[in-house]
Amino acid sequence: MNYLLGAFKPACNVLITFNDGKNRKQVPFKKENGQTVTVPLFQSQENIAGKITIEPMQGKKIDHNGVKVELLGQIEMYFDRGNFYDFTSLVRELDVPGEIYERKTYPFEFSTVEMPYETYNGVNVRLRYVLKVTINRGYAGSIVEYQDFVVRNYTPLPTINNSIKMEVGIEDCLHIEFEYNKSKYHLKDVIIGKIYFLLVRIKIKNMDLEIRRRESTGSGTNTHVETETLAKFELMDGAPVRGESIPIRLFLSPYELTPTHRNINNKFSVKYFLNLVLVDEEDRRYFKQQEITMYRLQETS
């Protein structure tokens, strides 16, 4: 029985390390099994370089048909789990067919890698970047090892960032004017605005401002849309009167936001909305939704 158990042990250990791993910023990353680990953070056009160490188990040798490392950018739809769409695929051949008797280390480098999309882990889709090492063994079954890393891309301050100003209402019952200071916000920004009541003929009980994220995946009849309410901020408790002005000051940093993603590789989109909700004394809800653009600003250390 011990012999049978030993037959299923891996033939070797494969270790993937980055050259600047000790100095590079590490960020949390949620794996498929739900476990959270820390992985290196990169941005587009950076060099990704390191070493791959293969160490056979004691007393074993590895016959192989070649060793390679791939840098993959992949999109996976959760309703089509297990099928990855590769939008980036780079390969480096590390070794020709032969045998490995003892610990062996291979350097690798991918220069100025184009990584246009950010790492994203959503409700129905994920976008990931991974290094994949394959020891090709033919009939014996290839040995494959993965190392995830995270990509974040930064956007400069927009040159044009108009405020949002709208009037909404129900004829002869309610007429309000709302204003947000801008339409594009970075992930650590503050939403500043005001709500002005021009006409109030219904009994408002309370008013909230919500941040909603809408994730669209697929296309045509196979489109899946998921809307999450990420934040709910109470603006007012009690009935307003005509002429009253309610200030808005909502800090975004406590919430797990991502940049807006528009039609990523024709696979998915992620949009954000500010949703103003009024509830009257009969618990009827009135709301007005406004799309905003989220972007990632370079953090200053």
C-alpha cells in the first residue's frame, strides 16, 4: 500500500520566483479555492523576469521532452468555467528534451510586456495574469505549475471632468435638483454634491445614496448582468421642505471599487452608478440613477 501511495507523489518541486520579488509591492489575491495569498503587483510595459527552480525528489530523475514558461493573460466566464480565453500568450523555451537528475535553475525574462487590462475578479467573470511552467513528459503526464500576479494600470487626472446636474421629479408631487461635483472619480476620491428640493408634496421618510456596480458578461442572448450595491449612505432622515438643500460628502476609499471596464476584449464590461433613493411614508421608493466613471490614480508613497 505504501508503494501505491508513493507512486502518486509529484516527481519534483517547481518553484517560480521574481527577480525583484523582495522589493516589489505585494497585494492580496483570492485563489479559486477561496484562499487569499499575496502576489507581486505589476503594471503594463514592465519587464517580468525571474527564476524557475526544478528539484527532483530524492532518488528520482525526470525524463522530459522540454521545459517552457508561458506568460498568459486570461479571461474566464463562470458560466463557462474551465474554458479560458487567452488575450496575451508569450512563451520562452527553457530546456531541450533530456533528463534532470538534480536541482536545476532556469532564468527567464519577458520584456516590456503589454498588459492592457487590469486583474479583475467579479461575480461572473475573472481576468487574471499567470506564469505557467510546463515540464513536458509525454506518456508520463506533464508537470505544470502556476504563479499568479496582479496587474493594475494607472490613469492621469482627466483634463475634462464635468459636473453632473439634473432635475428629476413626479409631476405636481416632487421636483428635486441634484448636483455632483464631477463625473469621473478615482478609487480614493470623495463625491461632493447637493440635493435641492424645489417642490415637495409627498411625505418623504428618508433619502439614501447608493454606489452600484453593474457587471455585464457575454453578448446577445447569452448576456449575463449582475448588479451589486457596494455602498449605502444615508443623506437625510425625515421630511424635507421646499427650498431645503442637503449636502453630499461620500468618501470612496472604504469600498472595494475597481476602475470602470468598457467592453474588455468583447467579453465583459463593468460600470458604476450613483443611485439616489427616496422612500415615502408608505414605503414607496423613488430613485434616479446616474453613471459615473471610476479610474485608478497612481498612489504616492
